[in-house]
Amino acid sequence: MKYNTILSDFSDGITTITINRPTKLNALNSTTIFELHTAFKSADIDTDTKVIIITGSGEKAFVAGADISEFANYDSEEGAALSKEGQDLLFDFVENLSTPVIAAVNGFALGGGLELAMSAHFRLASTNARMGLPEVSLGLIPGYGGTQRLAQLIGKGRAMELTMTASMIDATTALAYGLVNHVVPQEELLSKCYALADKIKSNSCLAISAAIKAINANYKDGVNGYDVEISEFGNCFDTEDFEEGTTAFLEKRKSKFPGK
């Protein structure tokens, strides 16, 4: 499919999705959100894709926020609909993908940009990255899951402070807070992501999908994460991946998972 605001490239089991609006610092608009949804969905159903990496074009920004001009004149009903549609199409959708998603935060990740990064399964940042949720400075709050995921990742107190002050934090602080897993020079960011992706794709994709589902269950209201873990653990025993993994272990050789 031809995209207008993003790029999607596949190589050696990894799909790299790049938000490509450099003159707008890769700001999210409705077209970008829809195209991202389409690209993520396509990669997730592609059995050759084992890992997805999401990043921004250029050296300044991952995503510098949402395109405010699109909703500056909205009323409350339109605003709520905007939030729900965005969460359904992209942010919740990414979080619950069965294919692991790594966010490569290559600069500013503000507002919807940080919310997108937080919806990924984990994050890496370049040393020049800056992250924050500045929505209260516009008379808004984060609307794409930011109030929930930020607190889950860094704790309630820090999330309250960052949201209330509309402050940005640098990559070193984000690492200390647990918001990102690694910080590397910008020129090494994607290569570090690919190295981690290579480790991930050597394991059972079915087991990884089950682990994503079980870990996410802990953060869903009314869901017992332990029960989900028990169910997913049991399901693994009926897979060819389990048979191959245990056989390879006993035979002291490297596993060749069929993904079945």
C-alpha cells in the first residue's frame, strides 16, 4: 500500500514503520493515525514479520505532538470522539498487538508522540530525546492513554508532576524513571533496536504473543492477570513451538521454531 505520511519497510523479519512528516516534526494528524493503524495491522498479520519498530523521520523528532489545527474548534462531544477513535485505531491497538513493538524515540516525543511511544511494548531513546505531556498548557489533558500509561510506567507521583507541570524530561531522566529501557547516541539508535529485535525473533513468536497478552492483562480492569497467565501457559503446550523448543533443549541444539 502507498502511504502519504509514513514509510513501512520490511527486512529480515523486521518491519520498520517511520512517521514521515519532518516539516511538521512528525506531528500526528488523522491521516497519519489511520495510516499507522493500517501499517501496524498489515505487519501484525504478516507471518514473516517477527518484530515491529516504530520511529520518526529526521533527527529532531519522534513525534512532536498532535496536529492541533485539526481539533482547535472541537466541542466536548467531538473531543471525546477524537480521543476514543484514536485510542481504538492506534494506541490501544498497538499495545495489544501480538507482534512485539519497539519504539525508537529519536528526538522530541511530546503529547501524542509520547503516548504513541508508551503504547509500544518497550522503548529506546537517543541521547537527544526529550519527552513530555504538555497538554495542560493548552487547556487539555492527554487523550490517547497518556494519563494511564505514564503512571503505569513511572509511578503515580512522577506522572502527576510531569502532567501538571507540562514539563519535558531528557533521555537520562527517562531512563532513570523507567520510561525507556536504553539510551544510546542517535546514530546507534536503530542498530540497537535491530539488535534487540534479532534476539526477540530467535524465540517462539507464539510464546512471545502469549507473554504480551499475559503481561498486559495485569493492567486491565476486571481481569485477573494470573488467570490469563495460567491459560496462556497451558495453551503453549499444544504448539509445535513448544515441542521444538523442548526437543532442541534436550538435544542441546538451537531451536528452529515453526511458529505453529
